[in-house]
Amino acid sequence: MTEADTADMSWGREWSFRWIPYVMLGLATLISAASSSLFMTRGEEYAAGALVVAALGLHLWWSRTSPGLPEFDVRGRVYYVARFALGFALTWLNPFFAIYAVLGYFDSGDLLPRRLMYAGLLATAATMAGSQSGGLPIKDGTQWVAFAALYVVNASLTLVFGKIGAREAENTKAKAATIAELERTNARLEQAMELNAELNARLLVQAREAGVNDERRRLAAEIHDTLAQGLAGIITQLQAATDSADPATARDHVERAAALARHSLGEARRSVQNLSPGALEHHTLPEALKNLVTTWSASTGVRAEFTVTGTVEPLHDEVEATVLRIAQETLANAGRHAQATRVGVTLSYMDDEVSLDVRDDGRGFDPLTVPQRETARGFGLGGMRARAERIAGTVAIESEPGRGTAISARVPLVPHG
């Protein structure tokens, strides 16, 4: 049932409550007046006229009182009883006034509670049976028999249709309650959809901001791992060339600086395009790490060894790039800060993870002071941890002043492809 059906039904009920009583009263009055000579004396005609006026006044009062009344209000019961009394009295005077008294069938379920509804229907059935058996009062035994038979028929039909009407009324109320609940549910759904749209908008904004911040961090880390380290190596080689008195040695340092510059420029371009490091383009991860260790050892003059354990297998591009970048940062830190004479780099392939261990015999440091250093620098050990965490890995640091440093990075073993 739609809202339009409910509105039409309510309008129809209101129309019947307000206007049908006038129609039925007028029709009954006209027919009774036409047949008054058959059933009524002059005094009874005057009495009937007074009762008709009283009924008209009752309906005028009810038309003004009924709108907005709660269900089964006591004024509705008063109206029903008064109308029944007037209908019964008018039918007693002229049986054709039963046309008006039949109104008791129509609205008993709307005006009377269930316990009184059937009483009202049975009383109306008595009035109708009296009219149909020849009028009231009953004058002889034959009429009593007819009255009893007609009353049984009217009462039976009344009770049957009363139950049907009550069931329909309950169904109507249930449908109205369902419609109201659906309207409330729709209202809640609309509110939820509005809230969901607002949350989606917020999430989109946050996703954009997170994407921008993530890309900034990525570029910053790539610049640090490529340009910054390359520039540091170039400065070191140029400084060595300046300090060298041997032209051949100076030229060698200058050539190394130029090679570092070309390499750093290529890495910078690859970083901007978010490509894998150039060292992994034509080499496996162990080969790239070995070349890195050899180049670093030659440029710093520090003895460095590279070892591979386990079964080597191709890894996902992001995993290999992360391990290589962590190794670059670790060796760069060792070259700048450790003052080491020996460095060992080990790449281990295990069942479900890959580990990179870098150890040096340098001066070491207190790991508890790392957060303050990283706050000022922004990269270094913190950058290595961030890289590892992006692929669900970890970085552990063991160091002590004067006893060297050991850095272990562990990442998931994700095969290539």
C-alpha cells in the first residue's frame, strides 16, 4: 500500500463519517414522510420531526468535534450511542427510518473498542430485524417469529462482516505502521547516505593528501639516496684530487668524480620516473650489491667484503630496490661516520625472508641518540626503517661506542612475478 492509497482511504473514511449520515438521514426522512399515513399518527409525525432535527444537530456537532480525536475517544462512543438511540426511536415510529439506523453497521469498528463493537452491531441488527419484520413494536406471534428469524440472519451476517471488517482494520493499521516504519527507515537511510557521502569526500581528500605526502617522502628518500650520496662522493673525489700532488692520481680522482656525477644524474632521472635503481636493470640483486660494495671500498679505501648465503632467486622489484637502497644508505653512513677499517656485507636468502646484514669495526654510537639525530637530518637510519616498513620489513641496529655497528634489515621473500 502506497502513501497515495492510504491518503485515499483516509479521505474516503472522512467523507463517509461527515456526509453519508446526512444523505442517509435525508433519504430516510423523505421516504418516511411519503409513507407517514401508513405508519404514523399526527403526533408521531411531530415526534419524528423533532427526532430528525435532533439527529441533524448531533451530526453537525460530530462534524466539528471528530477531526483530530484520538482513536476510540469517549466522545465517539457518545455519538454512536446517541445516533443508535435516535435511529431506533425513528424506526419505531416508521420502519423506513431503518435506512438511517443502518449507519450503526458502518463505523462501529472505528468508534467503539473491540469489546463494545459487537454489542453495537447486535443492537443495530435488532433495529434492522424489527424494521424488516413489519415495524416496531411487534404486534403478534407471527411477527415475533419473523423478527427472530430476521434477527438471527442479521446478527450472523453482522458478526461475520464485523470480523472481516475488524481483520481489515487490523491489516490497514499494520500496513500503515509498516509504511511509517519504512518512511523512518528511508529517512535514516538518506541520513546514512549523506553521512557516507561526506565520509567518502573526506576519505578522498585524505587519500589525496596521503598520496601527495607519500610521493614527497619517496622523492625525498630517492634524492637522499642518489643525489645527496652522489654529491658527497663527488666532493670527496674532487677534494682528493685537489690535495694530491701527483697529476695522474688527481686525474684519476677527477674521472671518478665525473663517473659519480653521470651515475647520480641517471639515478635522479630514474627516481623521478619511479623506476627501479639502474644497478638492478642489468644485474641481479647479489651482483648489484657486490658491485656496490666494490665501488664503495675503492672510493673510501676501506676494506669491504660481500657474502651471499642461501639459494639465490629473483625477487619482486620493490623488494630488491628496497634492499639495495638500504645497503647504499648503510655504506654511506659507514663511510661518513664510522671511521671503520673493515666492513662486512651479507645477503641471506631464507625460507620466507631475505636479510641484509652490514657490520663494521668503526667507532660505533649510542642507538638511544638516533631519534635526535634523525630529527635534525630527516633520513639515515629512520629512512632505512621507513623503506623496510613499506614492504612489511624491519631494521634492527646494534651499536656501542668504540665497538662498531651492526645493522640488520629483514624483508619478506616475495618472488619475482
